[in-house]
Amino acid sequence: MKEGLGRSTRIGLSLLGLVLFFGGWEIAVRLGALPAGMVPAPSDLGPAWLAEIRGGFWQQAILDSLHHYCLGLLIGSVLGAGMGILCGMGAVLDNLLEGVVRLLRPVPGLAWVPFAILWFGLNTAGATFVIAISVFWINFYAAHSAVRGVDPELFELSAAFGHGGFWGRLLKVVLPASAPGIMAGLRTGLGQGWMSVVAAELFGVPGIGARMMQASSLLATDVVVVYMLTMALLYAITDFLFGLVRNWVLRWQP
């Protein structure tokens, strides 16, 4: 079982898996099992990456995408978690918004792109809106479920110590008890935000997604894969940093 493996062993197996994946990919392209014109060989990615860096396209695309990614992530996370907490705490508000939530929740972020163009134009605000919408629902449901899962006896105990009001229940019971669930939603939103970047940039907003679309229109598949790997790297970095923040916030857990 995975639990029985040491950390160094798990890391070694992960690296071995990557070597086998890229090695098999390279062999498949070289032997013609995969069409070289449609699927680049891993050995072609290094030169393509260097060319993007030397031209300044890679750095600029990352900066542009990070701009609206961070804004969209912040707005969607704060609003989503905030509304989830409020609906979880208040039965009246929860029931009032239940129909609206069920109506809008199934609509994917990509479906909001036309409205983003109409409302905000071809700029960062439109891309930020699409990312925020995608992140919002993840955080809303995570926070809502976490608050609903709080032990009711904790509210009675809080009221007995003079914290029966809204702010007392929020600060003394709800936030501490639901913090693990809320943090899990925030962490999931990090990945969803990067998945939404391409959709948010489909209509020409500069960034990683736009650069991928430009490369695909020129059949530069090696450049497309370079930016796919770039997004994976950026997600790994943000997830690692968030993990450190999460561990600090939840340091009181055993």
C-alpha cells in the first residue's frame, strides 16, 4: 500500500513514472506510432521553450496570465467562500438562494465568455470575470458543506459562554470548525483557476491561453505543449505555496 512506502521511495517512483512516460512518448514519435507533424517529440520541447524565452514571449505570457488569474482567484474565492459561509449559517438565506444556485451552478465558465466580452470587452477584466465565476462555485459549495457539518452542540456551548450572536458564532465556532473544509475548497479552486485560464483567454486577452491559441493556429504543436507544461508547473508552484499557508493556518490540528 502507498502508506507503507517511504517518502524517498514515493518520490523515486514518481520520477520513474515521468521518465517512462516521456521515454515512451519519444519512442512512439520516433517510430511513427504517433504522427510527428501533429504530436511533438519531447526532445523538441527544449529548443521550442528556449526560443519562446529568448523572444520574451514566455515571460510576458506568464505575467499576463498571472495578473488576471490572481485577480479572478481572489474575487471568486472570497465571494464564493463568503456566500457559502453565510448560506450555511442562515437557513432563510440558504433557502432564498437555493433556486438561483441550482439554476446557475451547471453553467460552465466557458459559457460566460460571450457575456464577458459584452460587459467588459477584450481586456483583463473579462478574463478575470470568467476565472472568478469558475472558482466561485467550488468555494461556495466547499464552504457551505463545511459550515453545515459543524457540530450543533458547539453553538450551544458558544452561547453558554456569551457568544450566541452572529459574530460570536462566526468567529468562535464556524470559522475554526469549518476551516479545513474551506481550505480544501480554496486549494481545489487553485487548480480550477488554471484550468479556466485558457477559456478566459480564448477571445484574445494576452496570456498563456492566447499564446497557445496562436501557436495552434500555426500548427506549432511544440509551442502548445510548452505552454501546457508551463501551466502544470505554475499550478505545482501555487499548490505547494498554498500547502505551506494551509499548514500554518491549520497548525492547531493534530
